[in-house]
Amino acid sequence: MRIIKTLAAIILLCQIITADKATTMKTVSPGLIFELLALNGDLETVQKPKYLSPSSMAVSPDKKSIYITEQTAKQVDIFTVATNTVTKSIKVPNEPTGVAVSSEGDKLYVTCSSERWPSGTVCVINAASGTIDKKISVGHMARSPILSPDGTTLYVCNWLENTLSFIDVASGKEIKRVQAIKEPYSAAVSKDGKHLIVANMIPDGIATDTTMACKVCFINTSTGKMDKVIKLPNGSHSTMNITLSPDGKYAFIPHLIGRVNLPAITLEQGWVHSNNLAIMDMETQSLYNDVELDDNQNGYANPWSTACTDDGKWLCVAYAGHDVVTVIDLPGVLKKLVGKGDQSHEFTFIRDLKKNVMSQVKSARSIVAIGSKLYVTGIFSQTISCIDVNASTLTASKFALAEEKTITAERKGEALFYDANLCVGHWQSCHSCHPFTRPDGLNWILSDSYLSAPKNAKSMLMTFQTPPTNWACKRDNAFESVRSGIRLELQVEPTADVSLALDTFLMRLKPVPSPKLVKGKLSDAAEKGKKLYYDNTKTDCTYCHPAPLFTDLKRHNCGTVDDADPTLEWDSPSIIECWRTAPYNHIGSHETIEENLKEPGHSKKITSLSQEEFDNLVQYILSL
């Protein structure tokens, strides 16, 4: 039915495009319709198989079903626990990014958004019939829906818009949109419903601040204001999930810690990255402690999702980078932490209180608990795994969600990007420094850097289209950078099989439409800014950032002061998607585009613009 509706919309679009006195639908090739369907992911092709990509799960109140969002398949599957089978699939209009279930189990609230169509929608679905009763517009890259304890309010993270939507469930309308900090990826609501705890995935601020870290905020659900902001340990980033303990006293947030002050000469013992778990005290709204998930000789890269068993005995962690699940004695850890200081760099602290089991899925993104059983899905698997934590020997049983598909080179490259099995000791993956192929906001001292000088992490977007690569333009192209990255940052020798797949994935990356766009178009202010951008009598933007790549592929001296490196000229990066890549310049010393533009030496003409003209120019740049 969804394909039929999409087809009808495309036919209507074609009619509009071709509508004039001399032209009819006959001028539109029938093949165009199928090509558009394929490009939108609604029609399976040899080059674009329709994978499931299970990304999140929610358990029905009666514990009989698990609702699984199948991201690239654009559907929600209902997995029946008794039979270990998918008994129904519900189609949704865009990629589902999260699901919440009403306390009665009769309604599903599914957030939908994608990199192609980032404007968010909440689909209110009748759980019994599978029909969509209502669609509610929310923000950019909406995800992680959470219902208030009384079921009257739905909260949604608008990830790349840096906001949260408050939705009145009865009326189905957004009643408030409140500010988060930077990339709110996950949230949970306190047991009393008075506060949202929000994990901001990427650090805010400037990267020259070596204490930089992502933050957790407590948002008052009545006022929408931040009552408290908690910074995680220095170098923390990639907070992907929040889970409350069954009694509501603690919140658990998996994350990474980057040792940004150390040159990346080895990976052992978390020298570059460690993989951690923050424990928040919900009553005092404070960081209770932070513990290592790694062993001293083996990392567990990219902790992504957590779950507690209903009895509160076990806290379980699933990893996107390593195909294991860690089962932790929760009462034992909490007891051991009493009176202890910071444990974020202590590899042995929970060693005797945890067990690891192979998950049998690739790149786990979600884990839920029903009784003593854990259910785990991986975004690159067409299966779900089940682990009984009370069994004498922990093993995972695997059940099919759909038939296996042929893996394309692009899909293989994407899976490898998140795979720390490529890395010595499983300490990190490509995603660790480049979350979702974009920057982590931190400065890094790479092993081959000049004078051990830190440099800001760059986006992987358009690296193949904008050579040379890295800030100093040391490598001629992305082909070289991919292989050097494998050798230096994963510390293994690159093979053709791995490198070529990564090449294919990276060269096909597409920019995400900016949240500054209004219904997909430039705002009035941005339109004015666009005219200024191309007016060389008023600005000099196009000399270094000409369309269509918005870079001249050269190095320039923009006047940035770098105390660690005497080099004056640096890569002129593409400014496409720069709304997403703060902080700016090669050392991340500017938090905003405004600051970057006003850097002495950056531009000879911008200072002559009026404030209104300057603001309009900024709006255009942030709309690219």
C-alpha cells in the first residue's frame, strides 16, 4: 500500500513537472518512476537490496511481543516471543528510528526520519490492526520517543536540530519544542515524570579545551528548562543510549572516552579510546561514577545499548563495534562503588562482576530484557539473538527476522566502518573518531602528526570528491587516507577486500539536508545570504569555497593562531553540511560559524557587511 501511495505521488509530481499546453504524461519515461522508487528505497534492486537494519526495540506491556524498527526496510516488525518469529510487519512512510508503546499496549508511537528525508514524523499506530491512525510532525532527524509515566506526553529527540519535541498524546499535537545542547540522541524520563534526562552525543564548545566532553542534561518536563547539566569525564563522546534501573534510582549511559592529550602511538589499555558506562544518580541529578567496560588487554568498542533485567540483578550492554554482550552484576557494582572515587580509567574494577557472551549479531544497536532473557538486534543482521542470563553457560540463540540478502560492496563497507574486529584489541572502529562518518568534535594527536600537534577530526563526507585529504593535505586523496587510517588508527595492515569496500561506502555518502531549510527550501534570510555569497563586490566567499563542491581544493592562511604548529596554510574544507561540523578550523578553536568568519585573515570583505547582511550570509552557509 505504501508503494502504491508513493507511486501515485510520483505520477502526480511528473504531471506537475510536465504540465503545459504541449506536454502530457506521455513524455515521462515509465522507467523514471521505478528509478525514483528505487532511489527512495521503496523498490528493491540488485544494487540496492532491501535490508532490514533493525535499529531499536520496545517490549509490549504483556511481555509477549517485541516491536522492532527495521530502519532501511521502513517497517516495524512484531516479533512474538512464544514462537520466536515475526508475526506481522507494519509499513511506515520513512525510516523508523525509535518506538514507544502505550501502557495498555494498544498504541505504538514510531519516530520516522532519514538522511534523505530528515523532517521528522511520529506515526501513531494501532498495535492490533497495524494501521497508522495519525501522523505528527516533529523536528529534524527525530528519534528516541519516550512516553511520560502517565502516558499523556510523548517526548522526541530531534537529533541534528538540537531540540526535543513535547507532544500532547490526546490531541496529537506538538505543544513545545525545547533546546538541548548538541545532538540529543537518546533520552529517558524519571519515574515521577518530572524530568527528562537527555544524552547529548557530541561535545559542545571548542576543541582546544582539553577538558571538552559531552554533557547530560536534566530537563524539567513542566517548564522545558534545563535544571541541571552534567559533564561526563574529559574526552567523553558518543552517548548513544539511556536506560533507567528498574527502581528508577540510576540511569546508565554507555559512551566513549578519547584520550585527546596523548599521541595516538598505541591502542593498548585504552590509550586512544576506552569504552565506558556512566552511572547517573537520578535523585541528586549527578554523576554517581563512571566505569570501564574494557579489559586491560581487550577493548569492547562502541557500547551502544543497555538494558536491565526486571529484577534489577543484571545490567547488560550491547556493542556496535564488538559482537559481544556484557552481563554485569548490578547490585555488586553499586555496592563496590560506595565511597569510591572516579573509576573511569580502572580496567579491573568490574572485571570480577561481569561476563561476556558473543551476541551472534553484527553491530548491535538495541538490547531489551524479558524476564531472564535478553534479546539483541544488530543493524547489519537479519536476525535477533536471545540470551538467558540465568543459564549456567551463557550462549546466544539466533532467530531469523527475514531471509538473508546479498551484501553489496557499499553495505559491506558501511558494516566495516563500525566494526572494531578490524582493530588490534577491538579498541575502536572508524566510527569511534568519526561518528556516523562525521566529526566527533575533538582534537587528536595522530601518530604521524607534525610536532605531535593536535588537529580537529574531519568529516568523511565528500572526501573522495575533494582531494587532497587531511588538514595539512599530506595525502593526495581519500584512497591513500583510507589505507593510512587502517594502518595507523586501527593498527592493522589494510587488505584490498576491506579497503575497497570502505572506499565504496565513503564515496557514496550524501549530505543530510540542513535543519535550517524551510520545507526543503532556503529561508528568506538564506536567499538573501545566497545573493551576498556570490556577489564578489561584497564578499570573497567564492574565491576559496566555490560551488558546487564549495572548496577550491587548496590550502590557505586564514589567520588561525596555532601554538602547537607553525604551519600557516591549511586545507580549505567544503562547507557543505558545515551546520553539523562545529567546532571550526584545523584546531577547532571556533565554536560558531560567526566566529570563524570574523577570524582576522579569514575574509577581507565580510567586515564591511551590515549586521543584517552578515546574519543572512550565515543563514545561507548553514543551509548548505
